[in-house]
Amino acid sequence: MAADEKAQAKGEQAKGKVKKVVGGAVGNESLRAEGRAEESKGDLREAKEKAKDAVKPK
């Protein structure tokens, strides 16, 4: 399950980055903002997974 969550986080980050760049390139501020939001969502998901890994007993 954790690997799936990590992959989903990376996917959200990548998709958000693409939307952010494309939005900036074409001058579409709403697409750019949507990309920033999606990238942030991926960042938060990744941070959550890293925290779970840090707390998990080895």
C-alpha cells in the first residue's frame, strides 16, 4: 500500500508541474494555479508517507 501511495504522490507532483508550466506558457493563470495546487497535494502526500516510514519500526 505504501508504495502505491508514494507512486500516486509522484504522479500528482508530475501532473501538477506539467499543468503549472503549460499554464504559464499559454498565459492561463487558472491552469497554472491548478497545477500548483496539484503539485502541493503530491508534496503533502509524499511528506505523509515519509513520516509514516520514519515512525514505522524497523
